Amino acid sequence: MLRLTRQQARELDRVASESCGLAGAVLMENAGLLAALEIERLYHERAPQASGPVVVLCGGGNNGGDGFVIARQLQARNVPVLVECTHAAHEGRPDTQVNRKCAQTLGIPIHQMDLACDAEAHRSRWVDASLFVDALLGTGFMGPMRAPLVRLIQALNEARVECGTPTVAIDLPSGLDCDLGHPCEATVVADQTLTFAAEKVGFSSDEARPFLGEVTVLPIGVCVPLVLGGGLP
């Protein structure tokens, strides 16, 4: 089975952009759209039990940008959605800022979290959530994690258990090391992981398995062996 390291995931994005002409925003759109279609399916499976919004937690990196695309694509499919942000609009990566602005323009509810506040304040907004989507941290995370983010992830995991609300991780659960599969002091416990292009090397670790749930690989629009194998003209 093909599995990507952190560096290979970065190289895939770079070559897809520089050699294939696929801008980062295009790869982000591809990833977010396919993830949204899977989340829409899960939402409708749960609809009889929960009719509240899909709560998408977005960080400031490209993983958060995927989250904003997911939120927009869900809105387009009449799925209620709420976005929770850890970063201000001007702090994110460029493609993430673009997708956040688009989500705002379309009227998607976006809540700027105060990570210094008590975690209970976050959980009080999630009581009727149908699904959680973890788009906080991506393959680039290597730890350690800041204390406010530790508390946020702990609150998310507690809400998942207490409310019985499934969590979907985007690319990998936040807090899990892409290469080693080691969980950090706070790692999202996912019921399903929607990972892009290929599984990550760390997924084979015994330590990683309790956090991954069911793993689904989603394409991003390029042939991974061809791009990484040097087969491009």
C-alpha cells in the first residue's frame, strides 16, 4: 500500500503546482469537495438522530482551508454548518484566507474562538451538533502543541463521547504525527479519517489506530506514483 511521509505530502503539492500547473487553491478545492460529499453522506445517515449543524473546526493552515471549502460545499448541498476558527482572518495561509472570505461572503456562520476561555464555553455551542469535522492541524504538525489548543481538543473529544457525536478528521486527526503515528498530549479521536492522495506512513503505527477510526483515501486530482516517481515529462 502506498503511504506518504510528511515530506512526500509536501512534495506532492509542490510538483502538482509547479509541474502540473495545479494551484494550491485547486488542490484544496478538490480535497474539500470530495471530503464534503462523504460528510454529506454521513450527515444524512445521522439525520434521524440529529438535525443540528455540522461543526467544522478550522485552523490557520491548509488543513483549515480544506475545512472552509468543506463548509461551503456542505452549505451548497443544504447541510447546516457552523465553522469554529482558531485564527483571525488575516493570520491564515493565503489559500485559507481566500476560502474563509468566500465562506463569510456566502453567510456561513463563522465563530472566532477565544482559545484562552474555558473549554466549557466551546462545548456549550456544540450541544446539537450532528457531526464534528476536525480541520485544525494537518500533516505539517510536529508538536509540541500549545496549551489552549490542547484544551480545545480535549473539549472536542469530551463532547464526542458525552453527546455521541461522531468526529471526522481531515487528512489525519489533529495531534497525530504524520510520520511516526505518535499521538501528542491531546489528539483528536476520530470515527472516520478522510485522508488525501494516500494513507500517511504513521497510520500503520499501533499507537495511531485508536485515533483514526475508519480510513478513507480521497484523490486530489493527480496520479501520486506518477508525480512522486519522477514520471512527468
